[in-house]
Amino acid sequence: MKFTSVLTVVACAITASAQSTSSFTNFIDCGGKFVQLFLEDFSLAPSPMCIGKDICITAKGELADDIVPGATLEVFGKHLGQVVYSDKIDLCQALAANGQACPVPYTAKSFKICLKLKPTYLQGSATQFDFIASNGDQQTLFCQRALDRAPRLQGINC
């Protein structure tokens, strides 16, 4: 009986591992305690990221203030300590494309932000990414960091 239970646990672990194809490690907060969006959940899709295709961030949490015009999202990628990817978009335009026009009221709880991955992305190289959103008043909305674990090395292709 114990042998059957062990096999069941192993089979479940293998199934869960096979379904988890994300190339990213867990996201960690890099914004400190002075952020305007207190995150409960943060995710990025699709994974792996593919050059020329949209990547979308879904952020859920509590806002301290409205998101106002002038807000930006900056994305930085580092490989071996060197910045190898950077992008900056108008956060209000990205939110508006998904149905949330600025000013976004502080009562909003969920945000979807999409941007096209530029050709400068080092596909297949382990890269640490920072996603930093700033409000129109230059206050940090959120900062999230994760390692893209080189999907091509893992057999994951675009």
C-alpha cells in the first residue's frame, strides 16, 4: 500500500513538473517599502518570451493613489552584470489598450500591461529582468525582478 502511495506522489510531481514550462524564476520585490502598488500577485506571459511578440504582465494588488498620465514601465535585462536589454513604454497607453484609461482610480485591483519584445533580447541566454513601473509623479508603482533561465537551454522554444 505504501509503495502505491509513493508512486502516486511521484507521478503527480512529474506531471506538475511537465506542466510548469515557465522560463522565469519566482518574481521578487525590488521596490522596497515605498511603492504605490502593494502587489498580491505578479505574473508574466507567455513564457518563454519571444522576440517580436507581446509579453503581458498581470499585476494584482492595492493602489495607494491613482495611476496618472506620465506613468511609465521600464524593463531592464542584465546578463553577466551588463545591461543587455532595455525598453520604456507609456504605462497609460499600455493600460488603455487593455481597457483602463488614465487616470486609473486607486480602487482598481488588477492591471494588464503588454509590450512587444524588442529584437535586442538575448534569446537563449540567462537574463535577470527588472520590471519597474513609475507613476506620473515619478513615484514607484512597483518593481519586480526575476531570472529568465535561458529557455533554449531547457528545450523550450518560441
